[in-house]
Amino acid sequence: MSEKKAASFEDSLKRLEQLVNEMEGGELSLDQMITHFEEGTSLVEKCGKRLNEVEQRIEKLVKKDGKITSEPFEPQPES
């Protein structure tokens, strides 16, 4: 089931990228822009919720001194 959620997350990101590209293309009508914006907003919310769920799982799985402890997840800066 987690693979299905991961695929769904990836599919949502791909769709969001597609929507942004189409909106930036400048060839959509105002109604199409609004529809794309609404769909994109929904996708951002869905992806954000999924990322929060994953972050919470990571916090629960952190081991320290042989005990599982909760520590905030801090991403490493990109090099």
C-alpha cells in the first residue's frame, strides 16, 4: 500500500508540474487558468499532507542510544 501512496505522490507532482508549465505557456484562457489553479492548489495540499505524514513517521523511527526517540527531521542542505 505504501508503494501505491508513493506512486500517487509522484503522479501528483508530475501533474502539478504539467499544470504550471501550461499556465506559464500563456496560451490558456482565463477560465482554463482558473481551473488549472484550482487543481494545482488541491495537488499542493495533497502533497503537503503526504510529506507531513512521512515526516511524522521519520520522527517516530529515529533511534538514539538504543531507544526510539522523536527528533525533528531536518533535511540536509543541497550541495
